[in-house]
Amino acid sequence: MLNIIQTHAKVSILIKKKKMTKLKNLYQEFIEDKNPFLINPSVYLGPILYFHPGKITIIGARPGMGKTLFMLYLFKLIFEKKGGNHLYISNEEDESILFRKLITTVSQEDLSKSREIINREPAKFPMLHNVNCNIHHHSGSWENLQKDIEEKIKTQKVDYLYIDKIQGLYSDKVFKTRSQELRYIILQLKTLSHKHQFSTIISSNLKKNIDKRDFRYPGIADLKDTGGLEDFSDLILLLFRKDYYDMFETEDGHIMQNVFQVMIAKNRYGSTDSYYLNFNNQASCLKVISPDGIDVQIA
């Protein structure tokens, strides 16, 4: 970021740019860290999904439902299936915390066991030390983030951009409403994605009134302050966990504890449906519900 120091006589600019953090560097820091801390569980994905260049995907859920962990799993999954260059940007958590969450997703073990596993067989986890994968914590305006992305693209092509989360972005411009501000940011992001032909995956909060109604399953209309994000998106995935609301059974008696329901609420290139994924509380990892569970196909 640029730190601007202003005086009465002149404006002097102190350039102190924070570089995008490569997973290779975070990997080395993790191996050398003697006291890694534990993190919350992750989530798993199951359907056929399409992440085309220039297109936008939305991951929507209530706070604490697991958006970030789900985004990190997509990060892992798309890298394993498609390769390419990835840039993950968060406006909430720093690089080290995100990397530890990513480690548990990749290794499928809790953090206390992950160090031994990845240190013993690093070749099995190429993503964790890959120079084509970057994580970046952003705390400035959309305009500054846009410049950072453009500068990154000058030195390394970006194939997949992850924004976690859209409500954390703001513009230097003045708007009458928050919805208008986010609409402007989304349009700019859509233009940038199309111009440089990368797929954009964005997490979004859902409205809190879901928690007060009897029917708590989310819908597209529950996306919060998105400025019409749903209109510009090609794929919308909404996350739901019954145990988030202390409900552990379905109406027909099926146990739903530690089960994620991923609802494909919008899909320009396929069907809309629901898929059930395992939420593992013991190890921060993602697993199919049963041995014959459908794995994800990325296109």
C-alpha cells in the first residue's frame, strides 16, 4: 500500500508497498514456527462446477457458517484440478492465519499433525510451496486493491482471483447508498475480470433476518448489500448447516450434525441442486459424505 505523508509546503509520497505473499514463503515460515496455533474446522465441496475466465462466482452464508474455509477449499480444489495462477485476497484475516487454515484443508489433518505430515512428504502437497499461488491481506480501498491486482498481473498472470469478502471493500468515491458503492465495485471487478480473463470467486454475507424467520434456508434475495452482485454472477453457491441453528435432524429423521448443504442457487452452465458435504470437527478438512460420494469436477 502507499502511505501518503502530507505537509503544508508539499506532498511527499513514501512508497512502502506490501508484496503479495507467496505460499512458498508461508510454507517455510510454518515449518520453522515452533508454536503453530490450532484453527476452526473446514468444509467440503461436491458438485460439478464451472469457473470460466471473465466470470463471477458468489459464495454466500451467514457469519460463522464457514465462508472463508469453504473459499480456501475451492482454492485447493481448483489448483489441484486445473493448476494455473491463483491470487487469494482477504480483508479480514492475515496471511499466516489463512495459510494455517489452508494447511488443514490440504493435509486433511488438524494443525498439530499437519507439520509432521507435510514436512515428511512435501511432494504430496505441492500447492503449499507453489510460486503460482499467492495470499494477500488487503485493508485499503477498492481503488488501491485494483492497482495491486493490475501490478500483480504485470509480473504474473492471474487465472483465479478470490475475494473474501465483498462487504469488506469500500471505494474512495462518494455514493449515496452502500448498495450503489458495492455495485460500482462489482462492475469494476467484472470489467477487470473480463479484461484479464481470470475467474473471480467472491464470498458474501447473507442478511441477518434469516436467523429470525422459521424457514432459515437461504435464497438469492438474502445476499446482503450486494449492489446487484447476483445479476453479474454466473454461479451462486449458498451454504447452510442445520447445526448452526442447533437443529440436528431433518423432518424425516436424518442426522445432520456436521453436514454442510451447498445449494447451487444460480448456474448459467448447469443445473441447480443441493449437495451435502462433511464438516469435520476433529480435523479441519473436507470429506465426501460416503465412500461413493461424488467428487467435484472443475471446468
